[in-house]
Amino acid sequence: MLLFRSEEHIELWCEQWHQSRGGTMSLDTCAKLAFDWYHDRLNPNGRRKTPEEAKGIFDALGLSGAFWSLT
């Protein structure tokens, strides 16, 4: 994960390092994703998210497009 200060900074970084732009999200969305993904991680009965659960989390946070596709 990389943090950028602006959309322009993302574009400059991609150009400099010859990388295509991947998925982006705000820091607020990142915090919500981290909570939704890990809030039960220390539960002894915890388990990995199923693809359907992961898609539900992504959809609820508005994370869509090819980058967020699980197929």
C-alpha cells in the first residue's frame, strides 16, 4: 500500500515508475476496510473471509472495478 497526497501525485508516481494505476481509496475508506476486514481477527473461532464476504465488504465501501474483482 502506498499513500499519496493527491491525485496528481498518484499520476506522477505511476509515470515515474512505469506502473499502471491500481485501486485507490481515501484514508477514511482504508480505515473502514481495515476494521471490516480485521475486527474479528483475534477471535479464536475466526477464519478467513470467503470471496462472497470480501465482495460484500468491497461493495459496501464502494470499492468496485477490475482492481477489486475477485475473479
